[in-house]
Amino acid sequence: MIITDDEGSLTTMTKDRITVAVLGPGGVGGLLAALLVRAGNRVICLAGDETARALDAEGILVRSPRFGEFTARVETAAELREPVDACLVAVKHTSLGAALDRLPAHALGNDTLVVPFLNGVEHPAALRARYGTTPVAPAAIRVESTRVVPGVIEHTSPFVEVDLTGAPEVVPRKLLNSLAGALEWAGVTTRVLDDETATLWAKMSFLAPFALLTTRYGLPLGEIRARHREELVALVEETTRVSGAVGAPMDPAGTLARYDAFAPTTKSSMQRDAEAGRPLELDAIGGALLRAAERHGVPVPVAERVVGELREKY
């Protein structure tokens, strides 16, 4: 199994059968849980009563153009009560506080990875404060996957790509490589990267302008590109300056090119949450951007206005 690190070198991985807990078996967590089980790993989904009943009765049904249609049988628990190799935290930031009650610190140890798949850049510090010496290895995922109902996952993108990150002196590389190998064998394209800041801000630099503007105007990306191009460019440039100030330089032209390559009907997850009347991850994305800008003295007038308008509206 071959994984490229952020230095461009290749690392040979072997297949490890591991035990993984998944906190939040929704679009992301449910897909990863099902793929890991199908590859021969043990998965415990930490979930509420309704979701647990559905998973116990029917398993996780995945419909995917890449992986086909299959059902994976997982275990369920209200909270983690036994050692695991890794816990994937795949809930929304808005429900993180309550969800972490299912992941008590006493159930974790120095050989358990806590791997948050969350938007924003501030959650690793909060998780490290909560879990002490347990290694926290933030991850970024690129995928289009939705939980239709509990236990039914629609995976619509032709890819699932994960970046696992953590400085070697903070996150033991053996633990990261073991999880990376299991994900690769499960069909997930996986990289192990040393630079946590760069990994998190690469996602933030793409996500923030996209999420803020599609939600502010209630329009898909194609309409934002056509009708609010000036604001989009300004937000990308502001976010890029903040990213550079925190030590993660990004290319604004590359970000805009990625937006232009997306289908015009593309919506952000924040926009979908707004349309459904769900809580927004506004503070985790827009709020975190403004706080980082203030800490580093970077002016972000467009971001301040858009975040302010969203706070007034929602």
C-alpha cells in the first residue's frame, strides 16, 4: 500500500485490521464506517437510540457510483466503553459538545487516535484540552456523501480522499500509518501529512468563501460566480491573506479555478443546513476566520460584513 507524505516521498503500508469507533455515522462517518467494515475491520458506531436501532436492524446501506451498493454490519453503542485504535469524530461542529459525551476521556488512551473530520481550524485545540495525552490527528476529507435516513448513505462523488495530519512529535506516526493503511485498503485515497496548519487552512481557504456566500445569498455556486464574482474574489483574497499570516500560504488563483470547475448547481453544506432550518457552522467557519484575522492583524472587511449579515439573519 503506497501513501505519499507531504515531502513527496512514498511510504509502503501494510494491511492492518483495526478497531475503529465512529462518532456520528452520517454522510461522512457512515460511509467510512461501512467501507472499513467491508475491508474486514471492526467498527463501533457511537449514536443515539434511533440511529442505533436502525443500524442494529439493517446495518449501513451504501449506494455509490464508485463502490456499488452494499450493506455493512456494524456494532453500536451509546458511548465508548472499550479500547479502540481510532475514533473518527464525524459530527457537525454545532453538535460537537453534546456528542463528545459519547467519547469519555477514561475510555481513551495514549494508543488511541482521535481523528476529527470537522470544518474549521479551532477544534483540534479544544479536543486536546479535553483528552489530554490522547493523540488528536485532524483530518480533511473530500467527498460528496449524504445520510438519507439513519443507516442509508448516498455517496455521489467518484472519489473519497482523506488527509490525515499531525506532527510526528505530537501524533505517533505508527498510529497514523496504521489508520491510513486501513483506509487505503477500504478504498479511500489517503495521505499522511506532517503540517497540520497547512492541511486545515487548505480546507478553510476553499470552504469559507464558498460557504459564506452561497448561504448569504441562498444561491448555488454558479449563480455566485456569475452575480457576485467581485465579492467571491475579495473573500478568496482575504482568506488567503489570513492563511498566509498563520503560516499556510495558499494560491487564490488556484482556489478560484477550483470554484470555476464545479457544477453550477453546487451548494455548500452550510447553505443546505440553512435551507433545512438546521443550526449553521457559522462560528466554526466565519467566526474562526475573523478571529484568526484579528490575531494576526489582517484586515478582512468583506468577511466581516458577510459574517455579520449572516449572524443577523440566522
